[in-house]
Amino acid sequence: MSIVEMKVPVIGESVTEVTLSQWLKADGDIVEMDEPICEFESDKATLEFPAEAAGKLIYVAAEGDDLEIGALVAKIDTSAAGQAPAKTEESAAPAKEHATPAPAATPATGSSSSYASGTPSPAAAKILREGEVAPETVNGSGRDGRITKADAQNAVSNKAAAPAKPAEVQKEAPAPKQAFSREVRTEKMSRMRRTIASRLVKAKNETAMLTTFNEVDMSAIMSLRKRVQERFVEKNGIKLGFMSLFAKACANSLMEMPGVNAQLSEDGKQMIFHDYVDISFAISTPTGLVVPPIKNIESKGFATVERELKALAAKARNNELSIEEMQGGTFTITNGGVFGSMLSTPIINEPQSAILGMHNIVQRPVAVDGEVKIRPIMYVALSYDHRVIDGSSSVTFLVKVKEQLENPDLLLLGV
């Protein structure tokens, strides 16, 4: 018997521990080399762990275990590698009998009997499992009939769109909770949520954090978007949103006021200034809040910012962000307005020194040239580290952002 030990690899400089979030292969399965066998959840991202050899998988760690870098995860018995073809052909044979005949689409090589036929990729298997869709009901469009991620997403979407039968609805409906119930349940916090919690407490306790507020009349920006939206979409293939407008307003102001874009060194004795603006965007995901940055926003156009933000949001919600995509950032924007927040005091994203909080837009009465008018108003908040940023600088910065948003000509000209 030849055994290969699978240990937690080095993931990044700051990552010292991971959580085994789920196994992608069962204990005793025959796996191929480089085939993902489990997923690790680190402080910043979820990563697949590939097999280092072909053979029989033997569990050592369990789902939910916290593992240090270098800890033993599993073993692979390479002497059992030759059993894979016999096992997979037997399991694939019945599926072939029930397969829908498709002579035109069947390769001449006879790949319909391949072990890959009807087998989901690791990413597809996860999507099918979470969507409660049986792999046998999905037609694979990949090589040799393998079920791809796109196949799985389509199958889950089709299931959600299909009207449920009355009997199924009645069967799946949860039992009503009893009145005056006092039951409790506990769930282990995900590694990401634990990391977020500790960093928020650290930022609250170790920075001289203050918040300054202002309000923005969104009339001009909303009018601009309405006028140019159709042509913007036609040219760029994406809508012009509020986030790129706020990001560019912040970038212009940060380049003019580099102190707000600075941060303290680790020893707290030096200030680090940046001649660029990398803005982190807070994105809510099922496992917690992530803040991936878009780099050099000061040099990018609105369409580029919108496309990159859309791509980051999609990756974040599918747990596909890499560690590299999570690192960096000199300033952060968070938008609680999408959840209906009127006002909040956002917490600094260390080691950054400032964060801008956006909120919902509400029609409010305001005084305009001595008259009361109804305008779409957004309250904005800037939380900042007073060790790095003076109160006057924070107020001036927020006023500059407000002026650009209320006067889009200044925003478009970068002045």
C-alpha cells in the first residue's frame, strides 16, 4: 500500500488557519489527480483543494474542523487507483440505457460510456447539491457528457421557475411553530464571519474613529443618468449606476486630498501616502461582508468601474473571489441604502483610514433659493481615523464629494 498524505497548503502570507467547509468527494471514493476533493474557507475566500495523486480517498479531518497550515486533511491510497475505471463504467452503464438517443450529438469515439458522462464537475456538484437537483436529471453539455457549471445553474434556475405541484407544496411546507415556543439552536460561525467580527472590534477599539455627516441633493445626478442611460448602455453594454459616480467623486477628492487616502504604518510611527486610489466596495454575501477593491479608479472611466464592480459582485456571491482579489484598497465605500438604511456610522476597514457610507434616497422638503421644494436627498457619512485625518480635512473631503455629485460638470471634468 502506497499512501500520499494531503496537508493544508500555504495559501497566503496572512492566512495561518482554514476551515474545512465541505467535502466534495465521499470517504472511500476513487479520485483522479488534480480532482478537487474538498473546500477550505479562509479569512478571505473559499478555495478548492485538489488531490495530489490518484487513488482511494481516506478522510482524516471532518467538515467544520479548523486546520492550521500544514495540518493533515486526508490520505490517498494510490494502490487503489486502478479500481476507478471498473467502478465508474459499472455506474455509468445503467445511465446509458435510459439516456435519450441523440445520434447526431454522440461522438464517434463512443464517449457515451465514459465515466464523465452525467458526472458533474466539482463546482456543478456544489450548485446541484445546494439547489436540491439530482445529477441524473441534468443533461451534460461538457466533454464526454460531463455536467458543467452552466448546466447546473440552468437546471437550478429551471427548477425554481417551474410551478410546484399542490401536493409538493403541501409536503415541503415547514411545520408551524408552536405558540410560546422557547426552543434555541446553535450554529458554528463561519470563518469569514468570525474574522469580520474580530476585525470590526479591533477597528472600534484601536482607532480614534469619528464620523461626519452631510446630505446630497441627488436631482442633478438622477437627471444625468436619465438623459444618458440609453446611449451609455448602447455604447458600453452596462448601465450607469450610482456606485461608479460616487467612486469617481471620491477618487477625484482623494487625489486632491491625499491625507484622507493615507494610512498608518504597522508600528504607528509613520504615515503611508498613496499616489493612486484603490477603492474597496462592501458586498453582502450569504457568508458575510467582503470588501474587494477596484484598483486605480482615478484613472478609469465610469463604464470600466461599473463592469469591474459587477464582476466582483458576481464572484463574491458565488464564493469565487481569489485571495489576490480581496487584498489591498486605500478607501472603502459601503451602500446601506440598498437595504433601506437612512443613516449609519460605518466602521473603518483597517488598515485604511476612512470609509464612506451611502444611504437610501428619500424625497424630502429642502430650502432652495428661499423656497421649500421637494428633492431626492441622500444622507452620506464619512467615518475616519482621527490619528491620520483631522476633523477639518474630513469635513472638507465630504463637502468636495457633495459638490461634485450635485454638479456633475465638476465630476465629469475631475475638478
